[in-house]
Amino acid sequence: MKKATILIVIALACATSAVKAEVPDYVLTTDEVTYYDRVRVGITSSLVGIGKEARSRYQAEDIVSFRRDGRTYSRMPVIKNNKPNGRHSFMELKAYRNGLSVYKHVEHQGSGIQPAETYLVYNNKGEYVLTFTRQNYKTLNQFFWGSSRVLAAK
């Protein structure tokens, strides 16, 4: 009995001290995925991947997705009046379930004005499905996060 108790205590100590492996920052282009120590936004709106050996610069139109500071951003079509307007923007991936993804789109309105945040749902082909609204946000929150997390709707 003592041996079993000691083994359980050792196993618990090892499990609690284990470091959770994190996905490193990366840049995904149409050709390749490149991992970096750090990814940052450059002065000219380009993305800069910083590694041990070198730095790489990417233009926005060449990037499909990137991960920075533990958050994933993907280039998605901008939606106005429930239709794509022909532009694309990098949106933060907030949740994924059953082939549907929730992205947060932040639109800056100008200096001194609070940016507009919109939560959009896309399917796994990148096609727009719906927008979080006052009428549907409770149901969508329940579907994607359960009752513990609540996103506001516009």
C-alpha cells in the first residue's frame, strides 16, 4: 500500500511539473509553413518572421495564415451586409467546431474611435456562413463554447 501511494505521489508530481508544449509562431504561405522564434508586424504592414539565423519578410497578399503570441490569424474575406465585399483581412481565430470556425474581425474606424469588433462564422472551405447577432449569439456561444463563455453581438 505504501509503494502504491508513493508511486501515485511521484506520478502526480511529474504530471504537475510537466511543461505544456506550445505551438511556436509560424507563417503559412501558399507554398510552405515556416516556424519562427517570433513573428511581428513590420512598419510597412508586412509580417516579419524572426528566427535564430535570419529574418524573413512577407507581404500580406502572400500569407494564408500566421500564429503570433499564441493567437492564430487567417486571411478571410471581409463581410458587409452578409456578403463578401471583395476585400480580405486577417482575422483572429476564436473557436473551431464541426467544420465551422469563429473569427473576430476588428475594423478600425479612425483615431479616438473604438474599433468595431464583429464575430463571423466560416465553414472549413473559408466560405461565410453567418454573423453573430443579438438574436443568435446565445445559441452560437452555447454551440462553440458551452455556457461558460459569452461573446457580445452587435
